[in-house]
Amino acid sequence: MKKILVTGANGQLGRSLQALASQYPTWEFLFANRETLDISNQEAVNQYFAAHQPDACINCAAYTAVDKAESDEEAAFEQNFIAVLHLSEASLQHNTQLIHISTDYVFDGAGNRPYTEDNDTNPQTIYGSSKLKGEAAAIDVNDKAIVVRTSWVYTKEGVNFVNKIKQLMQDKPSLNVVFDQTGTPTYAPDLAAALLVILSKVFETPGTNFGGVYHYSNEGVTTWFDFAVAIRELTGSSCEIKPVTSEQFPAPAVRPAYSVLNKEKIKTTFGLSIPYWRNSLEACMKA
């Protein structure tokens, strides 16, 4: 029986992994939140790994308040870098396969072609910088660590763009949404399913080192404006969605203007079939 530790179990991705756990009856899942395991505490991490000896750790825990991070740098780096360092060191010591989740914010958004894993990183925010340092902590310490960058994550529950737009459309006759930021949404259950496929492949081929950076989002390309329009269409709302520029919608943290991720590497390496973003949005609405 394989033991799978999932940190950040109460987040969107963590909950999505909990929903899929029953599909893997030969695996024992250990779902940990901050109350049961403070990953920023090195001693706590070491004791947990020694006591439970997990075969794999999927780190879904992160500081994701992008705007707040600009004025809360210490907390962002503690969760997105220091905590990852502790997990990576423990996973190396206990021969645990680490899968760490990162972000499209490691790029500056100045490109116009889907970013590959080999493209230069250049984060423009505290959040992006802390996540990039976390990537390095994972891979530099443990060369078997797998880093999966993703973007625009949402699910049927929690604080995310889809739920926020749905709520605003109920409350307001019109909404302003930026049209000059291009990327791809990621439905958390799709990413969760992909992570478990990746882990299966790792366990099935113990002699192979899959360590490195991979990109995952749903297929296709859209803008926040078109994403909002799709949500409106699927909910049948009569709310008017108005396109505005990022300059008209200022925020403490700069958003990447373009952050489409090239997913060829993860699809080829692990044989993944990735759903189109619109189809996944429909699935979310039905759920």
C-alpha cells in the first residue's frame, strides 16, 4: 500500500484530490492542512515524514494572495519557498516522490507564444518570485522532485474567478472585466486527476527519474473577459460584461499579459489527455 501525503488539503486542488482518492483503493492518502502539519516548521515536517514514511507528497499548500503578497513578502516566501525547502529535504531523506505545484506568474507575460518549461523566467511580483524560489528549492535539493506549473485555477467551491463572477452577475447589472490578459483556465479536478496519473507512472517505473518542471492547464486560450462571457452564457445570466484594459483595473500586483502554457512535455511524458477549457467549465457548472 502506497502512502500519499497531500499538503494544503483544504484548498481547491487538495479538495479535488480528496474527491478522487476513492479511485485509488491501493493507496493510503494522508490529507494534511496547516492545523495537522505546519510545513513551514522544519521539525514538524521531519517528525511527520519519520512517523508516516510517505511514498509520495503532493504539495498543494501555498500563499496565493497575489496582491496581499506585495506587502506581506515574509509570509509569501515562508510558505512558497521555506516550506517547500523543508518538504524537499524531507522527501530526499525518506525517498519520497515530491510533486510541487507552481504558477504561470514565474513568467513576465511579455511573450506571445505558449511558454515552454525551457523559457526564461522573470517574475514581476512577490508572489511569482516566491514561487520561483520554491521551484528551485524543490529541484535543487531533490533531483527527483516534479514541479507542475499551472494557471487560473478554479473549482466549484472556494474563492476563484468563476465563483466571484457568478456572484457578481447576480448582484450587478453589468461588470467590467479585463480583455488584455491572455491565458488558460485550469479546472482543479482535471489537474488533480493528472497528478494522480503522473504518480501512477512514477510508481510503475521506479527506475526512471521524472524530476523537473512541467506545465499543465486546460487546453485552449482565452482572456479573462471571454472567460467571464462563457460563465455568463452557461449560467444564463443577463448581466452585461464590458471589456476594459488592465490600466483601468489597477491592482497592487502586476498580472502577466500573456501566460499561456505549452503542455507538450507533460502530455508526452505521462500520456495525458487534457480537456478543453470550455468543456471543463461546463463540467464545473453541472457539478
